[in-house]
Amino acid sequence: MPTVDQIADDYVERLAALDPLAATSMGVPGHDHEAPDFSPDGAQARAALDAATLTALEAAPAASARDRLARDVMAERLILGRELFAAGEHLRDLNILASPMQRLRGAFDLMPAETEADWENIASRMEAAPGALQGMRASLEAGRGAGPTVAARQVRAAITQARTWAGSGGAGGSFFAGLLEKPGAPSEGALASRLRDAAATASVAYDAWADYLEAEYLPVARPDDGVGAERYPLRARVFTGLRLDLQETYAWGWEEVRRIRGEMAATADRILPGGGLSDAVQLLETDPARAIDGEEPFRRWMQDVQDRTIAELGGTHFEIPEPVRRVEAMIAPPGGALAMYYTGPSEDFSRPGRTWYPTGGRTRFPLWAELSVAYHEGVPGHHLQIAIARYQGDALTRYQRLLAGTSGYVEGWALYAERLMSELGYFENPDHYLGYLSSQGLRAARVVVDIGLHLGLQIPQDEPAHAGEVWRPEFALPFLRAHCFFPADMLASEVDRYLGWPGQAISYKVGERAWLRARANARSAAGDDFDLKAFHDRALAIGPMGLEQLEREMAAPGP
């Protein structure tokens, strides 16, 4: 009978074969030249793997607390995956941020590009793009008669993205041709010729994909954006690992919005006494002394923030192993959503963790809101949590190190990390504190907007705008702009994101609430013996999981 570790190892290897993009993300070698089968048959094969693995887990002995935890982490995700498949969600998997077409394009950001073999892999994967997109088309076509179609808003956004990457969408050339401009790319010979042809193949494939979406799928796309009360609870469970009381969560979201709004007004008065919040933000956005000009100087500033924070927090508030101390700040390729993101290190740390900043064409960067974002995406946020999980070795199963967790756990930790830096005094400058509050305000507003839009809930009667009305998409952008002060184009992208990825947007604040509750419980149990560093080290050492399991595991006595 296989052990939990053997089952986890087998699952990682078999999933890597079925989903080569996941293999690239995890850093599992041998699949960088391939693309997944995004057709219904491919989804069926992945569902069959999940089912067989779940059966094996149910029979596996859990000889230790470690095995029991690892089994429970894996089983919870597989059960939810089974429910998603049964609901047919793979037949409408198209959105602005995290559907197969973005995963395929994004994989090239993570692929090594140093040796001739690396460039052979890049050529092979570009050549595989037409088949991968045809598989996605087959899934969308199968979904047309098997439940609701994708919302028209998401289809239109996907068309724009596809044409941008193909180089046919206006300014800028093909993303794939741009890959050949990397340092070290072959410039002559058979491989260089193959790469040019492969880049053209991938570009044409994305352009043809946009043509299909525009001509054939958009006319049957559903006009309404919300997914409704039937689909939303499952999606929220997938992203949080909790069975939420959505009405309570919606009301709590409003409480947080109002609390943060009041604190922002008080902080603005410290920046510009008597000027009001909008005037203070205008000052922060326009003062040359508070900004950096140029992409590369800004990237270097982001890198310096990461390096300095690692040096200051390591050994005091966290144990940071040497491989985890390397994180790279990057400028993101154009065409994607306009929110900063993080990609984790490869399994062997040969590829480091990276923070990615999409500039949206900007060349001037006011810094007041960027410090909080840097802490969220890098250290002590995503990079610290994800890289430490990968560093754990045999203390965690391979599944736990590479695949486990929920958005609530991961994003909740990153939002907790922002709050921790505030508690540690890193936002003493009121400019940066207002940036932190703006970040908190965005995440609180997400709870309200996401649940409100998808469930069709009413706006409270005492709100100044649209009091008593049912949420509509056109209300969302003005609401976000009133409660946080990120760039307008980024916030517009956020609205599309919420509507296309139901349940994910709430996971930040819901996850932070779970992490804060776990810390409060630990502090209460330990009394005067509570040690914050020990709490952090234990929390990160047990690895990622759903939030319900997190609270249960952190409530148990530590090792």
C-alpha cells in the first residue's frame, strides 16, 4: 500500500505530464517543450487522476501527525476539484487573468533561456500553441450547450489580450517575436530560423483565437456578469477553503470599508493638514520628490526594498534560509492585467522567486503606495511564504511544497504581512501609511464588490452612492476609486478581474482575518510566553492549506 508521500510524489509527476504548464511553474523538469490538452478530453484525464489519487489517499495509512496533515491538505483540494469538474466549470474557463490562454502565454516568462536546449524548448512550446488553443476552443464549444456561457465582458477582454500578444492589437509587436530579443537568443542557423517560424506560428494562433472569440463565441456569451448564488459558494470555497456565511462576510466587508475610510481621512490630514483626502493623494501623485522616473530605476528601487527587508527581518521575526534570500524584482510584459504579481522559485531554486510589476505604459512611479505592494508580493509576503514551503524538503510532501494551498491562505498571508510591517513600524512615514491603508481599502472593497455583484445584493441604505440599489458592474469602478487610490486603469482591470474570477477577490481579507484570528488564539493560549517569531516559523513550516484547516492546525499544540 503506497504511503502518503508516495501518493503525493506520483500525483506531482503525473500532473506534470498532463499539465506541462504546471510543471514549468513548479520547476519540474522534462515538460518545458510541451503544452497541455485543454480540450474536454484533457480535463477528463486530469479529473481521472484526481479521482484515482483521492481513492489512494483514503486507503493510505497516516502513521504520524505529519502524514495526517499532508493527507488532509491534499484530499480537501482534490474533493473541491471533483466538484468543479462535475459542475462543468472547465467548459467556461475564460477570463482576463487566470484562464488557459493566460497560463500558456505566462509560462514563457518562467522558462529558462540560456542553453540551446532551452531555446529548443521555447520553440517547441510556441509550435504547440495552436493545438493548445484549439483544445480550449473545443471546451468552450462543449460548454455552449452544457450550462451558462462565459460573460461577454470576459470574452471582450480576452480578445484584446490575445491581439496584444499576437502583435495585431495596436502599439507593440508580438510577444512571441519579442522573446527572440532576449540576450543569448540564437541569431543565426537552423535553430534561429525555427524560432522565428515558431514565434510567427504562436502569434498567428493567438490572432486566430481572437478571431474565433469575436466571430463565434462572443455572440453567444451571456450578457450578465454575475455567476449567481448557485455557482458562487463553490468558487468561494475553492479560493478560501471555508464554507462562508456570505451575508455575514458581505456585512463585515462594509464594516471594514468604513473603518479604513475613516483612518484614511485622518492620515491624509497628517500629510496635508486641512486639505482633505483627495488633495493629499493629488500631492502624493504629483510631487516629483515623491516619485521615481523610468522603468529601470523603479525596478531597482523595488529590488532594494526586497533586499533590505530580507536583511532586516531575517533572524529577528523570521528564519530565512539562504536560498529564500534571493528574490528578483521584474517588470511584467505588456498585455496582462495591471496588478503586480509573484511567481515562485523552481523546485531546486535554480529559478528564483520573482515579483512582477506591470507598468501599463507608465514611466513615472509615485512611491507612496508602492512600499505596501512590495511587502505583499515579496518579503514578508508571497515570496517568504511560498519559497519557505518549497525549502521544507522532506518535512512536507512534494504536493505540499509545490501545489498545495488556497488563495485565502496565500493572499491572506500576504495581506497579513502588510499589516505586520505596519505593526513593526515600517509605515511611520504617513505617505507610506496612507499607501498601506489604500491597499487595505482595496481588499475590503473587493469583499463588498465581489459578493455584491455575483449575488446581486443591495447597497446599504446609509451609503452616499446608490443607497438601497442592487449592485451593477457600472457602480464598481467609482466605488473602488472612492475607497482606494490605485491608478484608474488598474482599478478598471480589477473590476473585470472580479467578474471573471468569482470568489478570488474576497480571499485576501477573508484570509487575513483567518491569519489574525490564528495569531490572536495563539497569543491567548501562550499568554506571556507568546513569541511572534516562533508563531511565524511554525505557521510557515506546516505548509499551505485551506483556511479552515489552517485555523484547526494552528489551534493544536505545536511540536
